[in-house]
Amino acid sequence: MQRLLIDGSTLDLIVSDGNDFLNVLNAAGLLQSANLMMAVLQQLEIDRSRLFADDQPAAPTN
């Protein structure tokens, strides 16, 4: 699978829409699909934390 480079605001929008979709899956009782979507959202959160960690300036090394 190829990963695309995106910025933080785009990733936030994707996660927000993903959470909305997860709520729909849960409401419809589609538990297997909801579990898969939860795994996708967890990976997006990992990617998000890495993205924002990369944006932080490096600490000085004196």
C-alpha cells in the first residue's frame, strides 16, 4: 500500500469524517465493518501523532 503525504488539517478532516462514518456503521449494527473502521482510525491517529511530532522543532543539543 502506498502512503500519501498530507498536511495536518487534511488529516483532521479525514479523521472527523471517519468518526462520522464509524458512528453510522455502529448505528446500523454493522459490527465487523465498524471494527475495521476503528482499526483504520487508530492507524490515522498514529499517523497524526507522527505528523505533529515531525512538525516540532528539534530541541537544542548543547
